[in-house]
Amino acid sequence: MPSTLPDDVKSLGFKMLEWDLQNSNNFIKDVSSLDLLVLKTNNFVVNNWNIKEQIKSFKDCVKENGFLLMSYRHVLTPPEIAILELLNREAKDEILNKSEVENYISMAEKNGFKLVSHKTDSITSSQLLFRKLRQQMKDIEVIHILNENYDEWVEAIKEKMAENKDADTANNIWLVGNDTALNGIIGLTNCLRLESGGQHIRCLFDYDNKLPKVVNFDRMPYSAIKQLDLATNIYRDGQWGSLRHICLPKEQETISTEHAYLNVVTRGDMSSLKWFDAHHKYFTKMSEEERNPTETLCDVYYSALNFKDVVLVSGKIQPGPESALFDCVIGLEFAGRRTDTGKRVMGMVPFKGIATTLLTHKDYLWEVPDNWSLEDAATVPVVYITAYYALITRGQLRAGESVLIHSGAGGVGQAAIFICQSMGCKVLVTVGNNEKREFMKKKFGIADNCIGNSHDSSFEKQFMKVTKGKGVDVVLNSLTDDKLQASVRCLAPNGRFLEIGKYDMQMNKNLGLFAFLNNITFHGVGLDCIFREGPNSQQLKSFMEDMTVLLNDGIKKGVVKPIERTVFQKTEAEDAFRYMTTGIHVGKVLIKIRDEESDKITVNPNVMTVEATTRTWFHPSKAYVITGGLGGFGLELSYWMVLRGAKKLVLTSRTGVRNAYQQLYLKRFKKFGKLIEDYKIDIRVSTVNATTIEGAHKLIDESNSVAPVGGVFNLAMVLKDALMENQTVDTFREVCQPKLTGLKHLDAVTRQKCPELDFFVAFSSLTAGRGNGGQSNYGFANSAMERICERRRADGVAIQWGPIGDVGIVAEQLLVTDDKADAMKLFAGIHLQRISSCLDVLDRFLQIPNAVLSSIVKADNQGSGNKADDEVLSQLCSHLGIDSRPEDSTLGDVGLDSMMAVEIQQRLERDYEIHLALTDIKKITVGELKEFRDGSKDGLKQYSADIKNVRANLATVRFDMPSEPTTRLNDVGSGKPVFFLPPIEGIFETLKDLARNLNRPVIALNWVKTMQELKDIKKVSDFYKDRLKQLMPEGNYDIVGHSFGAIVGIHMCRKHVPINTLLILDPSDAGVKDDWSTDERFEIVFVYLRAFMPERILLRIQKEVMEIKGETQRINKLIELLKHYGGKHLVGKDVDEIIKGSFERAEMVVRYRKKNIAKMQTLKHSHTTKMIKRQIKNINTDVTVVKLLRKEEELVRIQDRILHDFGIKREVRL
């Protein structure tokens, strides 16, 4: 068959060969001196190219010590067999049977190959690895590596490596470790092989200690090992092999547990909602004395979703400062049973309320009335507490007042209506659809004219009419943007505005102070801020006492009633969140955790479990020892352990607290405030040296006196880096003492004195697993620690960390140099890992049974994104039905809701580094999304870049209307002045560069606010004629006009104003498109905007503006979009006036044209040129048109036209 290698493969030196199986000479001729030959074979190949011929061919083309890897199938899957039958091929031709494999091995060994390994996946495939033996074996040197007896071998290695550094034919150096299973020989070998002469290093490690103690390489089993000449040879569990890194599966480990909570893994991705193993699983194992007497454990039956949960999960708002301390900030209320009394309760929690069980303060619970089910009760706590706190406590609501309640069909809305109606208040509400409108009428008897639309600001006029222009006394608001502003305007004098939404406050939206002249008050209402004070704060205690009184009184009087609800099962949690984002629900959305029993009191409900992702939690009643705990990693680890439940830590350091950073960290623990006081965290620093057996005993005894030791984390380390030729016995001993010796002692002592030990962890290094030249002592020490942890497999783990970039030894000593690039060469192929990533990895590692684990961040040149995200994107496209939609439709047009937009936004930012605002997400076209889905990412990347360019361009414009009639536009002090007439926008930002480059004074004739009453070109011309006469009575003016200014200048010429020269700037505005409307005023303004934005953005703005009905609404939409694209970088306070004024000036241009010039058929040519075309012929003034020409052929055509039609005396081309 012809060569079909891709070009990128050919560029790497690969080539495709063909040969006849019956004539092996062709094969031998084309291939020789191979280090590795890979063969995929089957019965057909064997039968048509017999084994003897194959082996002979391979022997001739593989060089000595080279490898032959043969891959074959020993069985086929049923689908494969079926396909072969359809192709009329024999299944037996595709496999090798046992006898054929044995024959292959026998023939290979007869021809100088030795079998190294025979591996199978136990399913369908197997591999044989052979090595071609040397004809003459090298001489060898043997050095025995004795653990901790460094003087026996360090100098010997240095001597032998120096002797064999340069010679290719030098003797191989065999390092032998057969004294103990705790030998660090593997790490030592990995490092030495990366130094000069290291290619001669070989390793033999008798892990089992079962081989003959006398190592004779001329006798079995050592002679066979010498013959294979492999770099690493480990005898373990009765087999020879070597250590390899194997990737862990991406899916995290799970556990079946009765204590779990729901949380989102990736903020903005609702599909990542998962159950997690909960921290309070230790509560039942604690004695009464150890428990917090104010807390109790509850079995959850129903959890309620609140809008805050949804916007946090979706990423629409940022979590508060509590997210720095707690991994989960969703779930605010529940209904269930106390495990101690069996009573039915409903309650509030700061977070983690969507759970199977939870630990909460007793003061946050209320008993459920007998006539309510737990499902009823789950709808009550948050909505009524919010409504009571907002209306009664903050709003000081009085009987008979009028109240506007937004989103009245929601949970808080219904609770507020019940409260207000019980006080005889006049209630006005907004809802999102007709079904909710009918619900308001039927459920609460609210009149139709008192029900408004929550999706726009139309309710403002409606309710001002209902209240006869007075407005309402109280507004309970959850709406955003313009609807919030409209709600403020609905307030009567002395009114109270109660803001329970988060979005506008987090976005720091502006609220004009003018409204406060009516003596109104604005209240931000957030229960999370009160809970943030901590359970011991007087404010929270008073709050709960007040709310309990109001709630109990409301229940007693029948004011507090269960709310309408929609219930989802616990397996449908993601569906529940997504359902709530649609906004179609009425009342509450609940997640049912378990069935309620018929008995009102049940002490021991049936145990219910869920499959939850494992989380590492530390027992609050145990002590945890961290050796080297005052280092960068140690302090970060201790902080993380505290967040994961540890209350008692013992940090060791040989020198104690010695710098400001350590002091700051320890003070931070003490300043956790009331939260820490409640949890009584005890952190101690010890200077005990655990590198001696006496020191290890003393350290563990001290720690046991604090609490039973639950874990030991060995982070202690010393670095003495040097190539082997510069190492000494002392440098090896110094490096190994805190790691090998210290951990060995802690291992022995904890086995005796720590029966409740849960964690025995050693922080190793990638140096042990992969090697690093110049760190042979460090590699040896870390490898020995790994062997210790393997021996303690049940509760020990060693972690090979890669380089960490922000704390620890790499950050403190290596990356502080100026040449960081040279430093990073030590870590070829990997990136620095952040401490936050390390702790996330540690969380998982501590739940895995493997004794040695490694964490590195591999360099990835394959680009961003992943298949899972592509699949989610495909599902989204399918859900929106984009394949059947017009290409120019936007995602907003086809029904993309805000929460789905947030999800797309998060994915684009996280996986593709495409940053778009939510409003811009909804403006993505169907065509662009299709391209993105199908693999072309450039379109959306360019869209994001265009928006950045627009923002940067608009940031250069100052949208301020001048207050003075004239302004100097350059610094030239002498010469005859040039006067600039205002362009269509009324400000001179686009002309300032031109003015600065002129060598004459330039004076701008400003459009000031007092000119708003001038409504036609004639009056404007007369105004500027008078202004020029004041400035320069003698006349003979040189004037520059652009767009609107050009028309004014032409009219002034026609009225014989003494103008010497009129320069008309006529840029290439011929590209104005007529796609959206024939409204010439908008086309003129769009021409101006083209100077600041790419065509893609301008077309989107045109489409969005012109689809709106009503001129005023269109102009307001354009202003809104301009502010959106400018963002916070938009400079100036007069954006609205300038844009509205642009339309007024455009209106003058259009009316002037209709009156003085014949109607044009199209705007395909410059509007400026056409307007002046007929007027200019009778003008005696020297008029010059400056025009940008796109092509050379335009020059001849335009020259002829201008000279013939306009009577221009000269023409300038820029």
C-alpha cells in the first residue's frame, strides 16, 4: 500500500516501509541499528512469515542491548468475531494461541533474545518484551547500599563514578540493597543515572529479603539479572520488576455514608453537583464532654432551595468571605428530626443545609406544629424569617400601609403577602407570567390592577396610577437593573426600600441620591451577614430570639402558613436547581431526602445512605503532629487541617518561631474570632528533635497529653544539593536525618503509643520517583520514607510532590533568583504546582489506599478544553435546537436563560480563556455557536477580542459636554486660527489628533447645553456666524467641518459668511448598511460609532437597536449598549445627553436635506458628499473635500465627479 504517513509525522523523521513477507531481505536492507522494534503480530503473519525467519530478521536489525516488543491478541471480543464473519475472515488468523507464543519465546531465546517481561491485560491483549543480549558482557563493580551506614558506600560511589565517567566501555556499577526493605536505593539510583557517568549505574533491590545474602553475579539468580543488564531490578512478592507511575482515574473515590451534604464541584457548572462525605460523621463518636452542648445532630427529611443557592451554584454572584473558611456555602434550611429526642423540627443553617444529616445549633431550630408535615415545615423558615426581618424589623411596617412586593409568587413573596394582609396593608405585587397572575388572584384575592409584570419596568406607571401618584410606603425588592431603579421611583415620601436581592449590590450598581430628598431609606437585607457574626455573637442571639417570637406568634395566629412547593427527589438535585433557574416555579422548591414516618416522635429512624465523594476530615478530639510545621507548606497544611475539622495541632521546628511570616500565621489562628473561640482550637509549637528515638518518644508523649494522636505528617527536610562527586558522608547524613531517621523513629513510637492513629503521612518528592541530578542524598532519603510508608500500608502514605511555586523550598530558595528560566529547567516537562492545588490533591490522596502517590502538573501543549465540556456544549445546542435556527439569531433570541448563560460563561473562561459578560453571551449568534461546537474556536475568541477593542477605544473618548463656547484644541500660540465646527456627536474627541498635528491655532466652536433650543441648520449657522464675528470681526475665516459641521459650514457659505476656506472632512462613511432600517438619523449616528468598533459589534448593536419599536426606546437602548460596551472605563458624565443630542443634530441634517436637496435613493455613497453636491456650485468660497479612497481606480472617478459636480478648486487625498 502507498505511504500514508501524515506530514507532521514525516517531519519527525518517521518513514513507512513495505516488504514481502516471503522475502525478509528487503526488511533487513531497510532497517538496522534499532534500539526498539515494535511488532504487532497475529496467526496470519506467523503462518506467512515463519517465526524462525522473523527472529532472524529482527536479530540483524536490532542492536546489542536493544529491545523487541511484540504485541498480540490472545482472544477476540464477540463484536470483533461478528465483524470478521461478515468479512469472510477467520477469527483464528487474528490471534496467537498458547503454543504459538511458547514457540515464539523459545525461538527468540535461541537467537540471542532474552524474555524480559510477559504482560497481559487479562482481557484480550498481551505483550512480550525481549532484550537482545550482548555477545560479551561488561565487567561490573558492586557496591552494597546499607541504610544509614553512609560511610560504607558514599565515597565508593564517588570513586567508581569518577573512574567510569567518560568511557563508553566502562564497567557497570551495580548498587545492591539487600539489608532492609526500608532502603532508599531506588531514589538514589534515579538521581545518579541523571548525572555524568550515570548511564553505567544499575540497581538491585531485594525488597523481600529472601534472596541469597551473598551476591554473586556469576550464579543464579544474579547471573540472569546481570545478563539482562536492566537499569532497575526489584525483587518483591517473589517477582522481578521495577516501579512505575500509573495515573489515577479522574473520577474521585466514593463511599456509602449516612452523613453527606450536596455541593457544587465547579462553580458555574450545575452538572458538577455531587454529594460529599460530611465532617460531622465524628459527632456520634465523641463523648458528651467532647461535644459542643449548644449543637445537636439532625436527620434531614426535606431541604429547601433558595434563590441564593441557585445564583451561587451558577456563579452569577460571588460567595461571601465565609467561602475562605468553608468549602460549601449553599443550603440554608431544612426540616427533619433531632437524633437525640426524635422530635420533628424545622431549622435554618448558615450553609450545608442540603444534606442527609447535619449538625446545627439548637437555637436555630423550631418544633413543627402537629398539623404540619415535614414537607410543609421545610417551606417555612427562611421565607418567613426573611419577610419578618425585612418588613417588621428593618421596614417598621405599620398596619394599613401600602407595600409593593416583587416576585410575589415566590417563597418570600408569598410569606410577605400573608404577613402584610394580616396587618391590613394594601398589597401590590409583580409576577413573571399569566399563571402566576391567576395564582395571585385566586390565592390572595389581589385585584388585577395591583398585579404588575416583573420582567420590565412597566409596573412603575401602573402602580403610580393605582396609588394616584403617591407611591407605596414599602418596597420589598428582588429585581435588578432598571427594574430596581423603577422600584425606587415607586416609593412615596418617607418610604422604605428593602433590598433582599444580591446581584446589584455585588455589582456595585449606582443608586441616584436625588430620590433620598423624599426622606426615603434604603435597607440591604441579608441574613448571611448576621450568621457571619458567629453563633456566640450577641447580634445573632438577639436576632434569633426576635425571629423566634415573631415566627411562633405567626404560627399561633395562623399568619405563618406552609407555602406552595414543588418537590424533587434527592437523586434529582441538579434538576431541582435547573428548574428553579427557569423562574416558572410557584413558592418553594424542595429536595426530598427520605420518607417521613407516621409517628410524631421517632428516636431511631431508618438509616439512609447515599454514595458520596470522599472528603478528608479530621477528628476534632484528636491531636495531629506536623514535623516541619513552621515551613511554608507546613503552615498552609495546618490552616487547611483546621478548616477540615482539626482542633488540636502540634507543629515542630528545631528553631521554633523565628520570622514574621510564622508569627503572622500563628496570630491568624488566634484571630479567627468568635468562630475559633467556639471551636476551641489549640495550636502548639514544639522544638523537640524527633531524629532521635528519645526525641520521638518525647514528641508523641507531649502530643498525647493534648489529645490522642490521630495523625503524623512529616514535612521536615534539609537540602544539601550537589553532584555526587561533591557529596560527602555528612551531607547524606544531614539530609537523611529528618526524613529517613526521623520517620523511622516516629513509625516505631506511634505503633506503640498511638492506637487511634488515622494518618501517617510523609511528604516525599518527585526526586525519589523520577530522579534529579545533584540531589542523590535527597532522593535516597525520600525513597526510604516511601518504603516505611509501604510497610505501614494500612495507615501510611508517602506523597511525591513536584515543584511547588508559591510556598516552600522552591519558592523561598530557588525562584527568588533573577533567572527563573534557568531554575525551571530543573523541572522540564512539568509546571509549578500551586499550594491550593496541592491541598486539593492531598484531600483525595488521604482517601486512597495506595502507600506511595505522586502529584505533578504536567506541561500540556494540546490546548484547552476537554471532551466532557464538548459533550455538555453539544447537549446545550441540542436543547436550544440551534441546528434549525437562523444563523444570525442570537442565543437570547432562541431562549437562553440567565443561568444557562452563566454556565456557558464559566466554561468559556475556565477552558478556553474567552472572557465575555453575560449580556454578551446572549448576543452570540447561532452561527458562531455552531462553529464553536464543531471545533472552530476562533470566532468566539475574536468576538471577545472585539469587545476588548471597543472598550479600549471608548475609553479614549471623554463624554463631557463643554460649558464654554470655545475650546483650544492644540498648544500652538501664534498664527491665523483655524475654527472647527462640531461633528454629529457634538464633541471633538475624534478630531483632536488632527488638531494637534496642525501648525496653526485650532479653536473648537463648541456645542453647549444652551444650544438645545436650536432645532434647524439655519439657526445653528446664525449662532456660529455671530460667535465667529465676536472672535474675529474682520472675517476671512478658515473653517473645518466634519459630518454635521460640514453641512453647517456649507450653509454658512451659501449665506455669504466671510469664509476664506472651508475644509470638509469626508471620511469613508460609504459603508453604511441599510440592513436594519432606512431611518437616516440612526444611519448617521452609526457612521460615527464605526470609528470606535469593529463591524461585528456595530452590526450587533444595529440589529438590537432597530428591532425595538419606538424612537425613544431605540435611543435609550443604544445608550444602554454604549454604556455596556464601555463598562467602567467609560469616561464622562454626559453620555446620555451626547447621544440624544447626536440624534437631534442628525434630525436637523435630514430635514435640511429634504428641504434643500432632492431625495436620495440610497445611502451607499457618502451622505456628506451627496448633501453638499448641489449646494456647492454657487459658492465662491474655497472649498476642499478631504476624502479617504479605498482603491487607486477610485481616484480618477472621484476626481472627475468632484471637479465636475461640485466645482471644487482643489482636492486633497489623505
